[in-house]
Amino acid sequence: LKSILFSSKVPPTGAQLQGRLAMADYLMSEQMVHDCEKFMIFYAILVFCGGLMGFIKAKSKASLIASSIIATVIVGLVYVALEVNQMFGLGSLMVLSLILMVMFKGKWDKSAQTSDLAAPLDGQAPSKKFMPFGLLTCMSLVAVIWLCLSLAAIVKGS
């Protein structure tokens, strides 16, 4: 990790060096792991809000039920990571976030109107709706990356 942060051909100034060292220390710290766990609670709230949005806009009870279950599982796995087994909890959260990212990406791709997709090309690509699936796809990607870094910090620390 430090080799990535210090790979510039131009020698860093004192302030740049100090900033890079601070970032490297944070990336391998217990504080980053705790911040990741807090982020996963926020992620669970976003997943629930996405389902709530589906219920409000499309009267989809399935969306509300599924998002409630997934948000509860995320919160449960955060509890496991905090109180039972940190590696198992964060590893399970990473797998779940990866699965959700693939699912949300597929739904985001389908969010463009089918009539837009069938129309002849006029120089503009059909637009996809960013909310909620685009946001959830991006947040899932952030979660997966952060969880990978957190697991690496735990392995390095043990």
C-alpha cells in the first residue's frame, strides 16, 4: 500500500509526505474498520429507503418487504462484526454487498425505457434513471471496496 502512495517520480514535499503517511496509517487502522461498520448502517438505511421509494411510487409491497429484510440482515451482520466475529461479519457483509451491487446494476441498466432502447439512434444514448438503483449501485461499490480494505487491515493487524 505504501508503495502505491509513494510511487510518484517527483519527490513529495514534507506536507505531502506527511499527508500520505497519515492516509497509509488510516487505511490500516482499527478506526477505518469502525468507520466502515458505521457506513454499513448508513448503507442499510439507504437500501431500506430504496424499497420505501418503490412502495410509495409503484405500490410495490415486495420492494418494501425485500428491502426491510436486506436492511435487517445488514444491521445484523454489523452486530456480528462488532460483537461476535469481526472477520466473519465483515466478510459476510462484503459478499452481500457484492451480490446487491450486481443486482442493483442490473436493475439500473433496465431503468431506461424500453421504447427508448428500441428507438433508432439519433446521437443520444437512452438515459437511465439514477435514483434509486444508480445510487445504490455506487454505494454498494463503495461498501465492497471499504470492506476489502477493512478486512486487509484486520489481517495485517493480527
